[in-house]
Amino acid sequence: MRPQRFTACVGLLSVLAGGLLALSAPAAHAATSLYVATNGNDGNAGTLAAPLRTVQRAVDLAQAGDSILIRGGTYAPSSNIQLLKSGTASQPIRMGNYHGERVVIDGEGMPYTPGAVGSSIPRAQRGAIHIEGEHWRLSGLEIVNGPYGIFGVDTGGNVFERLVTRNNYESGVHIQGASSGNQFINLDSHGNRDPRKNGESADGLAIKEGSGTGNVVRGARLWNNSDDGLDFWEFLSPVTVEGSVAYANGYNRWNLPNYTGDGNGFKLGGGGDEDLPAAHVVRGAMAWDNSAGGFIDNANPGALVAERCTAWRNKGTGFDFADADGTLTKNLSVANGTNVSLGANSGGSGNSWNLGGSWSFVSTDAATITGPRAADGSIPASTFLRPSNGADVGARL
């Protein structure tokens, strides 16, 4: 009998221990959707029938795996939206427009819109949307009039998809620091300017002053920005750019005094007091009508790759790889101030300057590419800047 009582006691202890463990283990979070609407209330539950009023309240409530769904309308917070928490790789936090409704986040009422000439913006106040968390998916939002549109630092694993960043008082999207694995998909960024720096800093998309692998830009359209379309100044890890366009950047459309905007389409690294190598890759991209260069290394001595890109009618140099250890393949450069400038370490094959001759195009009308996007968010196909003779050079968009 004694062994039986011992066995029974062990069994009872096991049951009790299991119960205690069950009581102490936190319940798994069930992913949920939080709704925001202009007629909501931050005291509401955040359901579709009882939405929240502010995006920041939804952000504060969200946990990994949750979705923040914003109803159509204009949201004009007096301070920026701060994404400081993180999702996970398997459970990102999603924030986007509800069922395709137009959502505008207007930062005009935030500080530093604009800042005084020569002033600096405190880090925490940069961006109408400020992100330092990781594993977010932002989609379908229009971000305007902010102290930067989106500003991120030390952030990774994010997807920025089908966003519009326009008319901000600094770059439309700016990422810096230790930032890796970010995807910028089908971004439209235009009309951004920086009165506090006389136009020299506001790019369409800037990935600058940092490092981190796996950053990708795909399907971006970057135009009418005061400085450059895209700028990788002092970003030391390779970034891949595919199927993107940059045009008409660098012109003083705002009558800014002492204007200093650069006006390149794609500025591929370099800058600063040192030669900082980074092996960026750009494929299937177009740069046209920029006030300076089309594709430039900006003194980056790294192993740059330019493949099947087109530079047309830029006032500066179409392809300026004078300092890079560059490989250029099947690129097309026509009607620029200077079509190509290669240093001793750059070369390639199948480019228009290798093939020689004169070049004409099936179409010089950019309206299809610059007009409404396709239903899936991509840039519509066009014969814009395709060689009339069918030569296999240049971008195909």
C-alpha cells in the first residue's frame, strides 16, 4: 500500500505543478484589428463600429501581429506619429488604409514645418511618421507637409508599400543608422523641399549615414524634389534598386533664396570627407530631366553595378562613375550634358557608348509612366525611351 500512496502523491504533485505552470504562463496574444476614423473616439474599443480617433492611440494599443486599419479622411496630429515598438518577422504590425480608402496624414501642424533657416530638427521630431521599431508594414498612406514624411533610424525588417510622401519640409522618406532588411515598394515621393537648408537636403528617398544589408527599392517614382531623387550618401552597405524612375529633381519650384539643391536622379553613395565604398546595385531604372546627373557615384569608390538603365536629357552627366569600381552593362545614355564619365576602374559592355551611333526612341512621352499606377501598384508598361532600332539596351518599363 505504501508504494501506491507514494505514486498517488507524485501524481497529485504533478497535477498541481502543471496547474501552477498553466496559471503562470501568459496567454498567447490573438492578433486583432484596430480601426481608426476621423469621427472616432480614443475611448472607444477600436472596432469597426466603435473606432479610435487618433493613429497614435492605435499604435499604442497594437501588439505583434495586429493590424491598424485607417478609414478615409485627413488626419492632422499636432505631434508626429511614433512607431517605437516592434512586431516580429512572423508577426509584423500592419498599418494601412481600410479597403483602399484615401488616407492623408498631414503634418502641417507639427513643429519644424518648416524649421528656421540653419536650424536642426531634434531626432524625435523628425518625420510625420517616426519609426525606430522593427517589423512594421505600412501601406496605402499619403503623408504630406511633415518635418520629413517618414523618418526612420536603427530600424529593420519593415515593408513600406504603396505610399505617397509629398510636399514635406525635408525628404519624403529618410532612413539612417543601423537599418537592414527594409523594402520600399511602389513609392511615390515628390515635391519635397527643405527651406531651412535652402533646398540642399530634401530627397525623394534617402538611405543615408548608416549600414545594414538587405535594403531594397523597387518600383519607386521620385520627382520634383528640391535635392535628389534618391540619395545613398554615406550608407556603407549595398542597397538594390530595381525598376524605378527619378526625374525633374533639383529645380527651385518654391523660390527658396540662395538655392543649393543638387538635382541628381540617383546618387549612389559616397560623400563626406572620406571615400566610403559601398557596392550598390541599380537595375532597370530611368533618370531624365534632372538638373544635374542621372546616375552618379558621388565619389563612392565601391563596386557599383548599373545594368539596363537609361539616362536621358539630364543637364549633367548621364552616368558619372568617375570614382567607382563600377560595372555597367547594357545602359543607354542620350542627350545629357555629358553622356558618360568613367574612371580607370569602371567598365562594362553593351552600353550605348560602347555600341556607338545615333539613338532615337519609340516614344518620348512619359505620360504612361508618370500617370496613375496599375491596379497592383506597379508602374504601367510603356515604350517610353525604348530605342527605335530595337537594340537591347536601356530600361524596360
